[in-house]
Amino acid sequence: MQKWSRSENYIGESYFDYYVLLSRHRDSGLVEESNFQSALKMLNGESDTVKVIRFSHWLCGWIEVILIHESDKESINKGNEIEKALENYPILDEDAFGEMISEKETEMFNQIKYDTEHGLYAYWDLPKDYTDEDIWVRVKRYVSDEW
């Protein structure tokens, strides 16, 4: 992990005595979201030495980072293990990622189902005589685009 550093045009609180583990932003995909949440869980959540800090950003709206204070050797070691694991495989916790995919698919299915029942089947490129299977095809396509 690297220590937090301040960009030239940053105005705000400084975190020079913290290491940065992972970040996410408004447009993060499901892999980034899952890894962020899984890493935070592996660190036993936020504490006095593990923080999630949100910064506003003109381009992507906001950025959140997991910071670990330099005094918390146990969490620093865990953070280094997390980074090492992500070097070898892009998903930190397959089960958590699978649950996130499943939730997103269910949410998308329900949205498309609602829309089609209210006459918006053409919006989803569905025929008038669509089936639930037709909806699931759209769901799989849209959710896989979010990875």
C-alpha cells in the first residue's frame, strides 16, 4: 500500500499518516464495489484507525477511499494481504461478488418487468408478446456490462 498523498489542487483535510487501500467512485462497476465492501469487511469495518473518506471530484462526482492509519500494524498487514490477493485474481470474495450480481439481476428484472407491464416493452427492445425469459436475456446483458 502507498501512503495518502495530496494532489496539487486538493483543498481539504490531510491524511499523510494513512495508507490507501482501495477506492471507488460514483461510476464504479460491480467488481470494484464488491472488492471495496469485501476489503472493508476483512478489516472489521471502520474504526479509529480504518476510515472511509469521501472526496468530491469535478469529473466523477465523488471518490471514496479506505484509509488505514500507520499505527495499526495489524490492519496494514491485512491491507497488504488484500492488495497481494488482488494482484493474483481480480475478485476479492467470489461469494460476495456473486451475491451482488444476483441482487443487481433481481433488481433489473423487477424494473424491466414493471416497465413492460406499463407499456414500455419497446424501451427494453422487447416484443409485445415478451416472456420472462426474454426479460432475463436483457438482464444478463445489462448486468454483465456493469462489471
